[in-house]
Amino acid sequence: MSHRVTLLTRAGCHLCVAAREAMERVAAATGVAWREVDVDTDDELAMEYGDRLPVVLLDGAEHGYWKVEERRLIRDLERR
């Protein structure tokens, strides 16, 4: 089964830089691809998430925000 992992970010977000690096480590450990979406390209996303970024979505549901909980994300990817 394939997982859909999305990292919501915005330009100029220093926490987003660290989150990208964490997502690369998770992808390397699990083989699960992820995609990045800049919330400022979508008015609804920008309104919903505001400054609460970065946000990790797993299969469309919010998994966490402000930082990637790598061990938890890897565990949850392995479970599904």
C-alpha cells in the first residue's frame, strides 16, 4: 500500500528547512516518497494553516506541525 505524505511549507520559514531535511531522512529510511506544498499557492491552505508551519500530512490527515517527529512518522508509515 502506498502512503501519501505531504509537507506543507512556505518560503522564508526556517522551521520548514529543518522539516525538509527530516523528511529526506524519513524517505531514506522508509522508501516512502513525499511531496512539498507551499501553502501560499492556495488561499484555503494559507487561511487554514496560517503561521502553524511546517505541517506533515499522512494520508491526508494532520500528523504533526512545527517539526517532523521522525521516529513517530517512520513507525506510522510502517504500520499502514
